[in-house]
Amino acid sequence: MSPASNTPDSSAAIPVPDSATQNLTFRQVAKVIVGLLLALFTAMLSTTIVANALPQIVGDLHGSQSQYGWVITAALLANAASTPIWGKLADLLNKKTLVQLAIIIFTIGSVACGFAHGMPWLIGARVLQGLGMGGLMALAQAIIATITPPRDRGRYTGLIGAVIAVAQTSGPLVGGLIVDSALGWRWTFFVCVPFAIASLVLLQFTLKVPSVRTGPVHIDWAGSLLLTSGVSVLLIWVSFAGPRGSFDWVSPASFAMVIGGVLLLVATLFVESRVAEPIIPLGLLRDRTTALVLIASIPIGVALFSASTYLGEYFQIALQQTPTAAGLLQLPMVIGMITASISTGVLISRTGHWKVFLVVGSLLVTTALTMLTFTTHETPMWQTGCRIAVLGLGMGMLMQNLVLVVQNTVSVRDVGAASSMVAFIRTFAGATGVAVLGTVLSNRVGDLVSSGFAALGPGAQAAEATSGAPSGLDLSQLPDFARDIVTSAYGDATGRIFLISACLSVLTVIAVLFIPNRPLRKTLDIQSSETV
């Protein structure tokens, strides 16, 4: 096939011709995206570095278990709601400008988090961080997809998976060390700023990606607003509903929020079906591969974000480990992710076979989550380490390869929107999972604490009323017997959140089995690959 046959029209100009891209070596492409990967590392670091510091942060700012979850959920919500917007903008505007804007927003949010003087301030600043993270996640996938064909993309998406895994490795460790040092927890936010500035400078000199489209740009602001509002309302509902929340699951407030959120999402679909450049191209959802990948990504998002959020809490509260030790105890999961992500990426690029890794990965995730349902405060740490190592291996096989499969089915003109849809579903599921499982954990801990105090008699029940457990995470003021009850309750309640995740993960196994086993194309755009 001659290079001339690959020349697209001006309305869908491809930044780099196929022949030129295929002549690039791995080292050349890696040099182009080094700044991009550093930016992505910075964003992921901001999530993981704070995980082990959260018990102390929430304790110092006098927060509750519900607010504990919202420090994570606020960033994930902003991330999820903004990801489709960033992805669509990537198909319309200059990707380099957009990724630099995302870094600036993220940096401002990080500085604001470091100066937080209360939980509302911290949660609001985390929203800014989430907006920046949404841009970086969407744009990283889109930029790599515009300079590499799917057959060669596995090794680069493997790098993204490795970056995420390294951030998850170093984040808890660095966060724990900072919290245990004289610097204090505020530096868990400030430490991200130099990395963000460095990535901004590197991208200025290394990233050369022209706009994919030319001509007038039409941004779907109505769809963006409706999508963000609908997602936000539903997430707020699942976070504050329940027996120990602000209102009951069955109540006028719940009814209003559910109906309101669903109507907003229905309105989003109506708008998206009629605008010229929809934030979520509904046509992509009619493709069987894309639809199944989105379904498979839901349980993965829940398992990924809930595990990284609540394992740190389990180690610190239930097992009474320091933040640094809690980070070390999570290393098996992250090492598994690094190993699986890089190795499967290389193997997919060499062989072109991808489905076997998705099937094995989904089975490993389900197996690991099932084993984690038996977690209690008495579970040996070596058993927990083995279980989360298996979980990491499964996650590494699935996360970036699911994105690769979707990118293989769409034109380069829509790769930003397609990639961001997968990231959006995964992050939205993760935000929902953190909120819902946080509520489940809080309710279960409350029940176990009440049972524990009741078993000790009326005197202990009176102590429970004045202890503040389990609404607060600062256990230092509790008497020894009360602290033992609360820590045991957290340990015994943790298995329930993994039970829910394990049941959901069966959906991933089923969806992966039915994804069509299409060969990875060797060209950038789908039109040219059809003639090969």
C-alpha cells in the first residue's frame, strides 16, 4: 500500500502519516511521550500519596468516615465528569495546549489542598485536582493513539499501566514517610507541584502533536453541563443516603435525587443525539466491542479505586500499622500491576494476540476479590499480600488493554472520545464504588461496634455514646477496650466491600468472553487498515 493511499481529506487530517509513524523506533516514540507520562505519573501520585495520609488528615481536620470517602470521591467525581469533555476537546483542539491546561488546573488544586483548614476546603480543592486528572488521563490515551498504530500500541499503553503502577507503589510509601516525618500531611499535596511543573516544561519541548481536525470547532456545552450534573447528583445521593447518612435510602430526598439524576442523564442522551459534535458520540456505543469493553470496565473501576482507598485504612486502623508500613504492605498489588502491564503490552505488540490476556486477567481479578472477602482483623498479612498480588496481576492485564481494544475499532478522528469513554466509565464506577462501599463499610463498622459494646454490658454502652466511634477516625482519645472494639470492627467489616466487588467482577468475565477477537491493525486510521 503506497503512502498516497493513506492521505486523508483536510477535515480529518492525521498528524503523522502512517508510513512515518511506523518508521519511528520505540525509543523515539518514548522520547516524545516522556513528558506526558511524567504528567500522568504526577496525577496518579496525587491520588495514591494521600491514601495512607487520610486517616491523619481527616483526624486533624475533625472529619468523619463519610468525609473520608468524599476526599477520594470528590476528585474521582470531577475526574469522571470531565474526562469525556477533555476527550472530545482532544478530537477538536490542539492536544498539547489541552494537556498543559490540565496540568495547570491540577497544580492549582494541589496547592489549594495543601493549605486546607477544614474538610469543605479540602474536598473543594480535590475537585480542582480531579478536573486536571481527568484531562491528563483522557489526553494521554488520545495523544499516544494519534502517533502509534494499534498493533504497536501495546508497548506504549503498557508504559501507561507501568506509570500508574509505579505511582501506586511510590505514592503510599512517600505519603507514609511524609506523614511520619516532621513535614506533616500537607506536604503530601505540595510534593506533587514540582513534578507537575517539570512535566509542563518537558511537554513544551518534546510534545509535537498538531490538531487532528481543521475548520470550525463546535463544543457541546449543553451536553457537558447535563452530563456533569447528572453524574454529580447520583454520586451525592449514594454518598449521603443510608441508615447512618443524611437521609434514608427510601425517602423523599432519595426519590428526588434519583429521579433528578436520571432525568438529567436522559436529557444528556437527547442532546447528544442531536448536536454536531457530541461529548459522547452515541454511534460508538452501537459497536459491540466498545459496548462490551465499557461493561467490563465498570467492575474494574470499582475494584481498583475501592481497593487502593480502603486497604490503606484497613492496614492503619484494623492492623494499627503506620502510614509508611501501610504503603509497604500494598507493594504486592502494585508490583503485580507493573509486571502484568509491561509484559502483556510487549507480548501483544509482538504477537498481535490480546484476548487471552483479557480473559486470564478477568479471572485473576475475580479470584483475588473472592479470596479478599475472607479478610478480618486476624487475617495474616502474608495472606493479604498474596491476595492483593493476584489482584494486581489481573488489573495489569486488563486496564490499558481494554482501552487498546476500543481504539482498534475507531477512526483516529474519534480516538479521543473513544478512549475517554472507557476512562470515564472506569472512573465513574470507581467514584460510585468508593462512595457506596464507604457507606457499606461505615454502616457495617457501626453495627459491629454497637454489638461489641453491647456484649460488654451497660457500662460499655455508655462509653460508646461518648466515644464518637465510629463516626470519627481519630482513635487516640478512646480507652483501650473501646479502641480494640473499633479496630476489630474495621478489620471484620472490610471483607464485605470485597464481597460486593467480587460479585460485580463476574460481569467483567462475561463481557470479556464475548468481545470479538479482532486482529490489531497496523495502521493509524481504520479506513486505511480496511484495504490491507
